[in-house]
Amino acid sequence: MNKTQIQVPEELFRELRSFAKQREWSLAETFRRGAELLLQVYPEPPTAETTTWTPPTSGKVGWKGMSASQLRDAAFADADPRLA
């Protein structure tokens, strides 16, 4: 068993002391049970992947140098002529 010191806000300390007294537990037992409950309730965090994800790229993406009308014409090149 390890011994440690912690800091707890006054209001929380009063509530925990009252809680422990009602159950005839020591404060140490109350904190241990609280810690055990946290470990049961919260799952393990996901492990970090070894590589960083980056979005896929394509050589065909990018409209640099195209005017708005050229971009519109390219977008509707295969579309119904009534939409152009």
C-alpha cells in the first residue's frame, strides 16, 4: 500500500467526510473505493497509432489558373446541355 497526500476543495472534503461517516468508512477507504469506481467506469484510452493519418491526394485535384467560367464549363462538360 502506498501513502500519498492530495488536495481537495473544502466543500468536496465536507461532502466526502459526511459520506464516509454515514457508511462507517475511513476517508482513505472512501477515496480508494472512488478510485476503483473510476477505473471500472472509464475505459482504457485508445492506443496511439504509430503513423499519423493524412488525407489522400490526387494529381487531378486543383483548379489553379482556371477562371470561374472555365471551372463551370469543366464541371458541366458531361452534364445535360439544358443545365449549362
